[in-house]
Amino acid sequence: MEEFIARLLDLQDCDRDIDRLKADLKSIPEERKIHRMDTEGHEAKFNLFKESMDAIKKKQKKLATDKTDNTARIAEYKSRLLTLKSNSEYTAMLKQIANTEKMNDQIDNMILEAMYEEDEASQELDRAVKERDRAVKRSKIREESLNEKLQELEAKLADIEIKRSSIAAKVEPRQLKVYDKARSSGHREIVTGIKHCSCGGCLTKIPPQKAGEIKGGKTYVCPLCGSYVVWTSDSSF
Ligand SMILES: [Zn+2]
């Protein structure tokens, strides 16, 4: 392999590592977002159960007040009963007392119902709290390990970028320019291996005679994609 090709290949390996590290770094905020959404989902669920629990409590309070009011009213009606003179007034008052007592019976039933509702809501709320807390904990652990990973990747990237500049310094400026230009236009394999008698970059067939020369150590420039085609460990005719 020609010297300049070996250098370009080193550079390319380096850039491949840089690409991989950058892709890994890019995945971190995305992963964070997934965890945040998971936690927010559990928080929203908790809030929903909390709201329904609050509504039940409010209803219970209202029922209790209604019952107290009715009981006071009944006591008042009963005391008024003694002062009534006519039969019709008396009968009307008795009817009113009976009605109010009936209302209180209904309220008692509603209070009982609300108690069952409260039990159920309380269980659901407990479950939501546990699930939310679990999600928060899980997210926190994951966040810590993501931060570690981030630091690790950033350190690796910094190292490899230093390594890259020292390799790039050894490449002839004109070749480096061509290489960088090809890379920035999306070409990732400027130096490629010959595979099944074809360019490893674009799969264009290479004449057998040329392939033989490549195996012998000569560099071949692919007429289609411009890659340097060389013989590598996984090359074949
Ligand atoms: Zn090619």
C-alpha cells in the first residue's frame, strides 16, 4: 500500500470513530426526552387520580353538610310541631319531617357509595404514586448513567480529535483537501477495499488486470466515485 494511502486510511478510520462517537452523543438528548416523557406520563396519570380523589372528598363534605343541615331542620320541625294548633298544619309538618328524613336516608346511601368510591380511588392513587415514584427513580438512575456516558464520549471525542489533527498534519494538503471535500459531500469511504473485483465504494466492476495491480500494491482511482481502491484484508477477486 502506498504511503499516502496508508495515511488517508488512518485518517478515515479516525473519522469513522468520530462519526460513531458523534452519533452516540446525539442519541443522548433523545434518550433523555424519552425518559422525561415517561415520567411526565406517570405524573399526568397521578394528577388525574388525584383530581378524582379531590372530587370525591368534596362530594363527601357536601353530603355531610347536607345531612347536618337536614338533621337540624328535622329537630326544628319537631319543636315547631308542639306549637301547631290545627290538624292540617300538624299533618303537613309531619309530612315535611318524613320527607326530610327520607332525604337523609338517601344521603346516607350516597355517603356509603362515596366511601366505596373513596376506597377504590385511594387504591388507584396509591398505585399511581408508586408507578410515578418508580418512573422518577428509574429516570434518575438512567440520567446519572447518561451523564457519565456523555462525559466519557466527550472525553473520547476530544482525544480522537487531537489524534485526527496529528494524522491530518501528515497528509499532503492537496490530498487532505480532496479527502475533506469528499467527506463533506457525504462520501464516507474515500479509501476503499476491492471486493469481488469491484470498487468497495460504488460496486463498479474493475478490470481483472487492474485488480491484479491493486493486489500488487498499486492504488487505483475509481472512475465513477473517485475512491482510492486498495487491497485490504477482506479484499477478494
Ligand atoms: Zn467507486
